[in-house]
Amino acid sequence: MTAKKSVVVTAVDVFCGAAGLSLGLKQAGIDVRAGIDLDPACRFPFEQNIGAAFLERDVSTITGDELRALFGDGAIRVLAGCAPCQPFSGYTTRRRAIDDRWQLLLEFLRLTKESLPEIVTMENVPRLVHLPLWGQFVKGLEEVGYNVNWGVLDASLYGVPQNRRRLVLVASRLGPIGLPKPRKGASKTVREAIGALPSIRAGQRNSQDKLHSSRALTDRNLLRIRASKPAGTWREWPTKMQVACHREETGKTYPSVYGRMSWDQSSPTITTQFYGYGNGRFGHPEQDRAISLREGALLQSFPSNFKFAPDADQLNFRSIGKLIGNAVPPKLGKAIGSAIMTHLSSSKA
């Protein structure tokens, strides 16, 4: 018979990070039962915002039996995950024939084969598709009965106010499954995402929202950001302000660092170091500072009340920045979850 809306759909999120994907799946109507990650900093945001069990474990130590138990009584089980993308960086791809961390994707495949959930979804960096490992992963899913669909999606087409291209895979044992469909008019601007937040200065935090905190700037960088135009580059600065490396041939190819965002465009890709003015086009469009931690989270499409750490009075920029920058944007996660639910509503269980 046709799957009904009342069917229980449960999920386990492997490499769950700060729970961006889990939050999106939950918003789409999927019951996220557990998250697994080796980073202890992920425990608080996952448990606090998802309200499900968190396992601080190396995925290589998880068995299929354990995974099946975590799914619980769901009639439909979804195995979700985003293997850490650092192993698939351009540097690693060029410099190393193999990296032990690449095994994380194959561990995800192993867990899939051992637990055989009805649905599998994975998000990662686009360059992964150019590695032989990707073909091995897809073939492995197909060999155990999955219909696999994948593509490189632009997160801005799903309501994320950010230019972020990500590889998304969905696979089903119930039949062909479609990728998330872009939503007409979904694109959002920086202004729509962060324009209503209170003004703060570099090195200051907002008293009402401690996460709305920005890093201090040196006197020299303060002069540089004051000379920067929205969507402009450091090439517009007076020569005496330019960083020494930018005068070299290799440095001239990086025009977006030390730049301001534009109010009326989507933001650039939010990285793990978005809070640093010199790390990309992370200058506030108007205020003389880099964007705050809260602004980075909003540009990743996290809700304004999302909590990343228990003690806001002792925020660690590096730790919180890593959680935010590595996360799957929740609105992209919701689009993936909605595609899964649409598939289930039309598939025969």
C-alpha cells in the first residue's frame, strides 16, 4: 500500500556536527533519534536543539546492530551523514594518494550495508565526485539494492542566504528518489538574514545575545575595512594599506580576502574562520568589523535562538566558528528531508 503521512520515519545522523542536518530533517517531519560524532563540542548543540541522544564515538567502532537499535521503532529508517570534508580538500587531493580519513566515507558505507536503512542521505564537498572513492561509494550502495541519485546543489536556491555549493546524495531501497527541488523565490540576501541585528563594534558583544560577538581588529585592519566597499576588493585600497603578500604574483589571485559583504547579495561561503576579517569576504556590509558569530550562524540558516555552547560568557571563537562553518545549513537539510518525505508519500512500503 502507499506510505501514509502517519508512518513513523526515524533518523540517525552520523558525523552530526552542530546538528544542522538533524535540525533540517526534524523540521521536515523526520524523528531524529540520535547523533554520532567524535567531537565533544557537538554534544551540547545536538542535545540542546534536537533533544535526542548524542554518542561521542568514532564511527569505526559503531556496529550495524547498534545502529539498528538507535533507529528504534521507525517503520522507515533514514541514515544521514556528512563525512568531514577536510580529507577531500584540494590540497589533500593533489598532494596525497590516500588519506586514512577518507575511510570515513567507507565507514558510512559499511554502516549502511550492516543496517540496511530504507533511506540514505549524505552531504559533502563537490570535489569529492572527482575521486575514485566516490564511484566506489555509489557502486557499493547500488550493490545492496539502493536507487541512488546525487547532484551538486546551490544552497541559496533552498532559502540559505549564502553562496554554498554542496554535493547531496539521496538513496532509497523503496524505488527511485528525487533530489530536493529548488524553491522559486527562495534566495535570500545578507540584509534579509542579518540586517535587523543591533549594531556592535569590533571586539564588542551584544548584551542581549552573547553570540552576537565580533573579533577585535588591529588599528591597521580598522583602516583597511574603512577603505573597503561592499563587494569590493583590497585592490581598491591605497598601496600602502595592502598586505605584503598581495603584491606578489601568488597573492594577486585572492581578491576576496579582506572584503566586505554586500547587503543585497547572498553571502560568500561561510567557512570555519568567518569571524576573521582577513579570512575572506567576511567584513560586515556597513559596520567596521568582521561579521559576528551569530551573523555567521544566521547566514548558515540557523534560527536566531539556536544555542551552540552552554556558557555564552566564555565563547571560544575558534570552537564555535568551527561548529558553524562545518555545519550543513539547516534549510538545505530541511529541503533534503522534504524530498525524502515526498518520496515516501509516493512509494510503496
